[in-house]
Amino acid sequence: MSARDDARVLWQAALAAGDPAPLVRRHLAAVDARRVLVLGCGKASGAMARAAEETLGERIADGFVVVKDGYTVPLARVRLAEAGHPVPDARGLAASARLLELARGAGEADLVLFLVSGGGSALTPAPAPPVTLAEKREVTRLLLAAGATIAELNAVRKHLSRFKGGQLARAARPASVLTLALSDVIGDPLDVIASGPTAPDPTTFRDALDVLEARGLGARAPASVRERLEAGRRGALEETPKPGDRVFERVENVVVGNNALVTDAALAAAGRLGYRAELLTRALEGEARHVARDLVARARRLPPRACLIAGGETTVTVRGRGRGGRCQELALAAALELTSGEPLTLLAAGTDGTDGPTDAAGAIVDAGTVGRARAAGADPWRALDDNDAHTLLAASGDLLVTGPTNTNLLDLYLVLRD
């Protein structure tokens, strides 16, 4: 097999390890509640709800989950809705209202099982007055374009929401709450995964304002957003519940899967294929094009038949008008670093099957990528300058398209040296 084929084998092994079904079933085996309400949000929440149905059966009295468009699964007892991601839409507004309604209706003897994964924040906008959905959508767009990290994005969204930052737990009280989370965040902070609807929120209104200023959006954010954040900073609005709040007395939050599952599976698969595999990090961050240069430089120092593996999530500061995502931009930048005939192959892909607002999970590139693109009439450097990696990599035939994977455990980066 070629190095490109090997990269695909490692990718498929990683996705298989990230299947949420066995992870959920394992943590529900000891649940003894007689009446369970299943709530959920995120790209994997449908698959997680199916596993809950298989385990809990008729004890599920009601349920509702919201997923990104295309991430549907057949469910028997839990209702499923689709909504917009990464930009929130009216369907997400309706979904968050339904989740809050069900939570408020839970009784003291009930168990609220909350199934959460990456994407859950955008899927449950629930804007707090005076902010409208359109205004919250605009500040989300501005933050994404400015290269905000997921932690920065969520610090703002939690303080513009009636759902996030522990507020779902507040709505469910006095019921018991068990949250099972698939982490798409480096370090697995429960308050950041989907903006922590059932987790204590250590961030404040002041922190949210600081994010806007740091990203140059203080004067560009909608007036209602600034008005709400300023009112909260002054103490005129109730803060999100903090660590130690009585809201969390009957709440248990458990991370059932994270990026270690996929990187460990890739390491094992690489070994089976005869590669000397090295884990660089599970916390890869930074501007995608800069990270690409570092990965290529490190891979050049590898011996033959070796593989460098990393997990994490980079960012892209959007300056152009093209289409792409962080993994595609990283892959394109890496391809531009490679010289003709260099024996390196790089895969960069999101484990959720979606990279940016495109239909690709990422890309697999090698020393021939730039030549293939130019032969197709594309200009690789111009594409990088215009943040148009998707168009370029489509022309070179290097996109990795999987469709929805029904999991979400950060991104996977592989560099194979023949």
C-alpha cells in the first residue's frame, strides 16, 4: 500500500475508537433510576441517545436531542431535531427552548441524562435579552473570523445565553443530573465542552468583554451584546452559576471519551503497519499555517518508515474570501512546504467529519499536491492567501470526505515518512 493508503487505515482506526456507543453503554450500566429524561446537544448526541435507548429501554420517559444537519440516527423513544452549525439558526433556538422546558419539568425523583458533544454550543443558542438570535449569530461569525479559540468563543456565548454555563442544571433542579460528555476540547474542561450547560462556569461577564477587546471586536459587536455584557459586569444581571453553587449538589459530569482514544488507536494501527510511531501531543494548537510548517520540519527529522501523530485543534484567522477549514488550511500550508519527491504524506482531519463550512473532514497531501493543483489551473499560494484551501485541494484531488461520523473528538494529524 502507498503512504496515502496507510494514512487512511490509521484514520479509520481512529474513528472506530471514537464510536460513542460503547462509551455511553459502559457508563449507564449502573444507572438504577426508574424514570429518565434524555436530553442532548451536539454532533454525536444522536448516536449517544441511541446507545442510551439500547441500555435503558422503557425507563426513558421522554427525551429530546439536537444535532447538526446530517448527523441523524434512528431513535425510538427520544425525539431528534437538526439545527444550524457553526452558525446558530432559528431551529437551534426552538431546540434549546424545548430542552429547557423538559429540564424544568423534571421531578426530584427523576434522572436527567444529558448527552453532550462538540457542536452543542452553536446548536443551542438561547439568546438572553436584549440580544436577538441574529445578533448572537453575528457575534459568533465575528469571533470565528477573528480566529477566536473555542474557550474564548464559549466565554462570550455563555454570557449571552439562557442555557449555557450551568444554566441547564439550574433549570433541572431538584432532579438528579448525569451528564456524559464527548470532549472536543483540549484538556477536557467541562465548562467549555458545548459551553458547559450543566457545569460550573468560572468565566464572568468581564471575561467575555475582554475576549471581544482582545479580538478587536469591542466596537464591531452588536450594541445589544455590549449592553448585556456591560450590565453583567456592573452586577445588574445574575451571573452564571459558579463552582460551589447549590445548583450542582445533585449533578455529576463525566467525560466518557476524548482525543486520547483516537490518537492511541492511530498509534496502534501505525505499529501494526510497521511504522515507528511517535505521539507529538494531544494538545496541538496555534495558527494552522504556522503549525503546518512545524509539523513538516519535525517529520523531516524522522527516520524512514516512521509516523508522527498529534491531536488537538488549530485556528485560522480569516483574511480572504475563500472556503476551507483549519485542517484543510493546515494541509495546504504543509503541501507548500514540501519539495518535489520528498517522502512525506500528511493527513489533517476533524473526527466529526466536518472541517469548516465544507463537506470535507480535511485532506491528505504529499509532495505531488502542489503540482497536481497547478496542472488543474489552480494557484496554491493565492489559495492560501485567500483562505481557499477547499477549492485548491478539490482541484488537486486531496480532500478527505467522510460524511458525518457521529463522533467528535478534536482533530487528528498524521505525518508519515516512507
